[in-house]
Amino acid sequence: MQDIKYDYVITLAKLLLKGAKDNFIEFTSTDVGIEINKSQQAASKIILELQEMKYVERVKKGHGYMIRVTEEGLSFVKKMSDYLNLAVYSSPGNIHFNGILVSGMGEGKYYMSLEGYRKQFEKKIGYIPYPGTLNIKMIDSLSLENREKIECFRYQFIDGFSDSERTYGWVKCYPTTLNGDENIQSDLLILERTHHDKNMLEIIAPVNIKQVLHLKNGDNVKVTLQNSKRRTESYIIN
């Protein structure tokens, strides 16, 4: 679960309003403190934390620094904006993805078998996934547009872990419905590390979805994320 400080959001917003989206600007920690009603020391700490997160970039100029918001920082602000807009203006509803079933690279079966993931899946989403993922390639512009809205939905967070060989990334699980079938529990995965492009969706379930829904490669699949199925908060804002 991502821990987000209110001060991060406000500081980035203030910097963007001052023109730090496309250019480095002169904006000291004292200036930031005045804008967000914090001491210079507190503002300096916030800026350093944002820099560590790669949300801002600073360059030396004389005795001070120039600062700008990075692409990562801008993306973060946009996601928060989408999340807040959804909370304020949207009634409970769904977003849909239309795609075709394609073959994966075989990695899903391996990762779903790892004990570090299996235990967390069982505890946090209520089932141990069938080995492998259902890979769905989105086929229309609206589905690709909706892909950017996924982060606005709540999810269950599966922690990354390490073993004697390597480190494995975190996983976010978003409860879904496939082809309108409410009887099959399934989750869309957002992975910290993946070889897939953003036009690919990876789905898990406690059963072999292909067999249960009688699917084969090339078949159309409709994936639905429902607000009513949200599990936990996507963000905690301090």
C-alpha cells in the first residue's frame, strides 16, 4: 500500500502552478514553506523526500538550487487528480476493457507458484490462483484510455519479497468480472515488474478460466472493474 503525504501533493501542485512543469525555476525551501504553511526546515525535508522519490529534480545555481517537477512527479499528480475526481464526481460504476485472448510468455505459471506470493494471495484475496495468468490484449482506444484509470480503483496489495536467488516485485490485485460472469472470482494484476506493454491485461482466478468460460486464443473477452467490488484504499493520505 502506498503511503502518500498530503504535503507531497500540495508541494508538487504549488511547483506546477509556478511553472516548474517544463522549466527549472528559482523556488527555495523558504518559498515552499510559505506556500504550504510550513517552516523552512520542514519544507526542505519535503523537497528532499520528493527528490529521493524522483518526483522533482534540482540543479545547483550559485548558493541555491533551481527545481522542476519530473515526468514521474507529473504522473503522480495526474493519478491523484484522477483519484480525487473519481471520489468527488463519480457515483459507483464500472470501467470496461475489451480485448482478445492471447498466449502469454509462460511466466505467470512460474510466479503464481512461488510461495511468497501464494500465501499472500490466499490471505489477502481469498484464494490461491490457478497456475498461470489469462492474457488479454486490448483492442480499442477506449479500453486503452480506461487502462489509465485503473489506479483510481482500490486494490489489494501483495508485497514483494526476496529469496536466495533474487527479489520479486509487488503486485496490485483489482477484483474483476469476466464476460459478465459474477460467479467466477478473478483479479486484474498490476505488476511492479513486467515484460508486457500497457495494452496487455493479466488476470488470475482460482480456476482455469479458459476451461470454465470455454475460451480459446483469439476469442473476445470483456473485463469489468466494479467500484462495488473495491477491497481496500489505493492510497493513504497523511
